Amino acid sequence: MTTSPPGATRRSGAARPRKRGSDGRPKAVERIADHLREEIMAGRIAPGTWVRQESIAEEFGVSRYPVREAIDQLAQEGLVEVVPRRGTVVRMTSGRQILEVYEVRAALDGAAARLAARRATPETIRRMRDVAERTRAAALRGETLVSLNLEFHGALRAASDNEVLGKLLEQIEDTIRRFGASTYRGSGPGLDAVDEHDGIIDAVEAGDEDLAEQRAIEHMHNARERRLRMFFD
């Protein structure tokens, strides 16, 4: 076996290792998958849309190989479906899926609110109040409330002080984001949501576990109804 002497340079024709991301995938694959995932979850690529590998490869200045790998990753996550001899399409959402996901979400959010009423500290309550106030201001300006809504529910998870429950809720939130556009577009639904958030915080601060759970479940039921109206409209 021959080895290069110390300080020798690699021949220009020799293959170089591809840069890889934190999960071991090539960075180009990671970048494309992250971009498509965000576009789908934000509703900018609608369910039923065909994903064209050639266009994506051209947009990112890469070959079709990393695009195929990125699409395979999204297919494993359930965001797209690879149809033999036809291509790749963004998965459609069914009314049954919405009902089932929100059924689980309501139960988990109720549990988080109950635990928060038992374990919340003045600091975690202040955090929830702060997010609720910023959400109300954003709703009055007619802004999209996706990130603030996620921040509020993250604060509620933190107040519950249960890591396992928190991780389950994060997974459910990711699933709901795959349904597309937010249910809190415009000031009307947004202000309703803030009122519901305030009610949950009040119950948590009062240490009323039953009421906190009830209000969190009702909040998710209302979100489910908004989602279903969007779906059937």
C-alpha cells in the first residue's frame, strides 16, 4: 500500500468528501429538504401540487441526485408521496386526519395545562403573559400569528415541566403544520385565540387544574373547527 508523503497535495482529479450536515446527510440534501419542508408546512406549496425535480435542481444549482434524496426524506416524513412513473406530489389532507390529530392534541394540551396549573412558577406565568400580549398586538395589526402561537404553546409546555409530554406535543405541532396555512390569519381568529390563551393562563395562575385542562381542550376544539372550515371551504 502506498501513502502520500507528509505535506503532499491531493491531485486535482481526486474526489473530495462531500460536506455533510449535522444529521450526516450531504449539505445540499439538507438544504433542499429544509426548504421544501418549510414551504409545504407554511402552505406555500399546497397539497396536491406536483414537485418537479428538474425545477428544484435548477433553482439550487445542483444535480437531480441530492433532490431525489431530499424528496425521499420528505416521503419518509409523510409530507410527499412518490407516484411511480408520474413523479412526486404533496400529500393531501383528509378530514379524518384533521379530526384524529386534533383529538390527540386536545388530550395532550389538556394534560399540559393541568400540570402547568400544578407546577407553574411566577417566571413561567410571566412568559406566557408576555407572549399573549405580543400575540394580541400582532393580531390587531393583522399579522400572521404562526410563530407567536407556537411560542405560547411552547411556554405552556415549559410550565408543565414534563419533557416527555413536551416532545409529544412538538411532534403533534409538526403534524399540524403539514396541514398547510395557519388557522389564525387575520385579526378575528387571532383575537379569539388570544382570549382563549388568556383564559388558560388565568386558570394556570389560579392553580385550578380542572379549569386549566378544560380551557386548553376547548381551545384545541375551536382550532379544530377552524381547520375543518378551511379544509372544506
